[in-house]
Amino acid sequence: MQRQLAAIMFTDIVGYTALMGSDEENTLELLRTSRAIHKEAIEKHNGKWLKEMGDGVLAQFSSAVNAVQCALEIQKEAVNLGGKIRIGIHLGDVSIENEDVFGDGVNIASRIQSIADPGGIYITEDIYHAIRSQAKIKSQFIGEVRLKNVDYPVKTYYLVDSFLPKPGSSKLKELLHTPAKQKFKQLIIAVVIILASVSIFWWMSDREEAIRSLVVLPVENLTGNPDVDFYIEGIHDAINNEIGKIGALRVPSTRTSMKYRESSLSIPEIAQELNVAGIIEPALLQVGENILIRIKLIRAVPEERQIWSQDFSRDMSQILSLYSDIAIGIARELNIKLSSEQVFRLASNKEVIPQAYEAYLRGMSYWYKLTEEDLDLALRYFELSMEIDPDYAPAYTGIAMVWDGRMQQGIMPGIEAGPKVDSLMQRALELDSSLTEVHYSLALFNTWWKWDWERAGVAFKKTIELNPNHAGVRAFYSHYLNIIGKPGKAIPQIEKALELDPINPLFQALYGMDLNYARKFDQAIELLNNTLENAPGDPTALSTLRSAYHNNKEFDNAYETFIRSYEATDDEEALLALKTGYADGGYSPALTRLAEMLIARSEIQYVTPWRIGTLYTRAGENDEAIKYLNLAYEDHDANMPYINIDPIFDNLKSHPGFQVLIDKMDFPGND
């Protein structure tokens, strides 16, 4: 059985049974003509004919707009039919099995149809929200209507057009009228519920602490369309980032929560693993001209209990505001008082051109993979996004991230990629200075390429101000603090990052680096080996582990880790150089042989001089090390900021060329 969100249309010929009794032949012709009108309209508007129910038709649409346009066409064509058709439309969850459809979505559509005027179209509130941006479709609110076998009032609207009837005052009174006895009964029930709710509230308040930590689980796709999975990832990340702006909440990162996409763990088990009190379950119900997202807030401790659910709908151009609506709604539900500044930030999202936003999301889906091919594909989509909307700041940030990724992956030198990143980031900042990712990218760029320590510090602090739950900025801020000579402030930042994203091997490796810079080599080795148990080929963890072993003078273990590193990348040439050198004389000759191989390779492809220089440093070839570290400086290699804090350079500090490099880097406090 498949569950999905659908617009359900129910139709019915008014008085069909009586017509059959008085004129069977003409009534059958009426039925055949009605069926032909329905089939043509449903097919034209991309609907699915589910079944006939006597004289009525049940149809399903993936778009509320299509369902309404189909209903309007049916009524327009049926004006001279010789009989009147009633139509009801509702948007809701349905279950599909064996080409049949079940669920509340079907039941409510049926009941709405039964109260519609002959020749009229009635819709529910969910349909209204989905079509309200359509200027050519007019509707009028009736009120909250009690429907048969539906245990709550349904907000109902009728469509307005020249060929549609308008319900009279007596009809409206009938729909909204509640008998006196029923009113009295409802009043008594309401009083009882209020008293019970107050009692439960006070009782629960004694037992339950306020939710101040929650995880946003991966978005469930209920659209029935697997082709929107790239939207799912982007929506998940956007909701997580928007909620992360609420400083009173601790919100684990998107990467951490993605672990639970196919998880069989229960809500309490997930909460226990992440040490959170609440769970957000988002579901994408509709995407197209409009987007509809359902949010469920669940208390996980002391026992699982859903405490809130709400559907959020906006025109696609206002999708960023929809994310803000969700964050503000959650804050309100959790009784979190937002400052005026927080409200302003959450409410200041701009409209987007949907096609530009879609291209950006597609680009991000490739960028995260960070292979050379995927970076190329990401660039194509980011450039398409910028072409569609030249004033869309995230498109410029995305292009900058591609160039930065190429630089970080050693695909091209920093001296070539850096200026491109610089101009793109400045343009993004001009277009929208409120974006967290713009300031985050500026912080990284100013630290690891531009070496502008003051501007980097400002950008780091601004990013944390905008989103205190941004795990990435916390992790890299710890390295920035080490680089500028404030190691005592670094460890709390990386610990905060791991609190927000405990399973991220990159952040664990960055923590290993922090421990290495603090000369806590044994702790670094233990941490990194644990990381590699779960992520055996992680390149950052492997490179940091071999440095920690080297600094701890465990040279055989450092050599074995070099072997693991190049086995993970299937670099047979590097493995041969290492093994030949090690057989000739041990650890240092092995690294020298590897450096020589990389120098030869650099004749045909780019190899960062930093990589060669650090091999010579470890091998004790100080003059060669200084030569290649100077080349790394000229290339603006992103690793150069570490030259003043990494213990692998201890033996180089007496070399006259080393202090010249330190002076050129112009670190704070080295004047």
C-alpha cells in the first residue's frame, strides 16, 4: 500500500435516481455525455480517473491547481447538459492499493461534494491555500462546516465564476447552523475539555521539562514523485538551518540527522542517541507552483507523544518565507521568546524565482560529493541558477564553493582559484548580507586563502550570531583560534561542533588536529583510530593520524598509515615509492622517495607543493622542505596557515628560511 498526498475530486449528477425513474433513456444519454466531459477534462489536466461510483466520478490529481481547473472545465461544459453536477475537492493523505484509493482525503472530498450546490464546486481550506496565488481562480469562504462522519469542522469555500451558482443565505445558514441541543452539548464538552486540559497541563508541567533540544529528521516524500528527491535534501537542510537560528535550541546538523533516513530506530531511541528532547518529522506533500510541507513536533521523553502538527503552504516563489514560518511556529509552540532581531532575521527572507532555486538545489546535490566530475556538474547548475536570476546570491556562493572545492581537493592551485572565489563572494555579499552561508564562506576564504585574520574573525563571529547551531562554523572556528594563537578557546568550539554533529568524520578529524596542535598526541591517536573504524578511508582522518604518529615519534605506525592512505585512493605509483624507499632504509627514505615521485608527477598534473614540502619536512630534508613550502606560499596553498602551529615543523624552526615564511604569513602577535 502506497501513501501520498493528493487532490481528490468527487463529482455527482444531482437527482440522478429520480431522473432515471422518470426518463431512463435520456438519463442514460446524460450519463454518457457527463462521462465523456469528465474523461476529456481529467486527461487534459493531468488527472487520474480512479473509478465511477454510480453516476459520480472519483479522480486524483498531483496538483490542487490542476484539480480545480479540471472541475471548472467540467462545470463550464456541463452548463447545457440537461442535468446539474456537484463537485467537491479536498487535498489530503490517501492510501493507494490495487488502483483504488482510500483514506480521509477521499472521505472528506465525498462529503464536501454532497453539500455543494447543483452546478457548483466546493473546496476545503487545503485546496484554497494551494490555489490562492492563482489570480484567475476566485473563491469565497463559507465557514467551518460540520460534515457527516467527520469529527471536526472543515473550513469550506465555494468557487466563484459567471457559470457557477452562488449559495443562497438559507443554504449558508443551513450549513453553519448548529442545533441548540448540540450547541449546549458542545459547550459542556468544551468546558470539560478545558478543565481537563488545564489539569493535564499542570500535571505534565511538573513532570516534563521544556524542549530545548531537537533533531529535524529527513523529509518524507509524500508527493508520489521520486524525481523530487533533490528537493527533499535541500528542504531538509533549509529547515534545519532556519530552526538552527533559534539560539535557545540545540539542533544537531543535517548530516547527523541524515543517518536516520532509513533507520528502524524508534523516536525515543533516536532521541537517546542524540541526547535531544524533541523530534521534528517533516513531510513534503506537494511541490510545483505551490509547495506544501507538513511538520510534526514530537516529545521524545519521558515518553513519545506528538504535541503539534501543522501544514505550511506557500507559492513556490515564497519558499524561503515558508521555512521561516516553520521556525517561528516551532518557537511559538515551544514557548521560546524570540528577540526582535531574531524575528527580523527569520521574517526577512526574500522571494525567489522557482527555476533559479531549483537549479541551485540541484547544484548543491552534486557539490556535496566533492569529486572532480560532480564539482563540474554542480558548476553547470549554479551557473544556470545565476543565468535565470542574476541577483540570486546563493548562486554566486555556489559557484564560489565549486572553485574552493577544486582548490581544497588539489585540482588547481589557490593562486588560480582564489581570485575567482574572492570576486564571487563579494558579489554574493552585496546581493544579500543576511545569508549565513555567505558569511561562513567568507570566514573560510579569509582564513585559508586570503590570510586576512581580522576579516576572518569578523565573519566567523557573524556566522555564529546568525546561526549558533551551525556545526561547520564551530569546527573551523576552532582551527582559526589555534592559528591566531588562542588555543585555549579552540577546544570548546570543536566540542560544540561535535555536540551538534557527533558522527561527522571530518569534524572528528578536525578535533584530532586540534589535539595534535595542543600536543596531546595520544588522545589524538585514540580519537582518530576510533573515527577510522567507522570511516576507514576518510582522507582527513588518515592524514591527521599519520601526523599524530609522526609527532609522537611512532614512525613505523606513521609509515603504515601512509600506506593505508594511498591504498584508500588506489595510488599504486605512490605505494610503490613508499615501499621501495622503506625497504632501502626505513621511514625517512620512504617519504623522500614519495616526494620525488610526486615531483615527477607534477610535470604532467597539478600537485600541491605543500604536500611535497611536508614530506621533506618529515624526512628531515630541511632545505628541500623550505623550498617547497615557499612554493606553497606563492600558490596561496590553503594549508599554509598551519605552518606556525603544527608540531611536524618543530625541526624546521631553527632554519633561517622558516622564520622568513612565518613573517610573510603575518600571523597576529608575530610583529
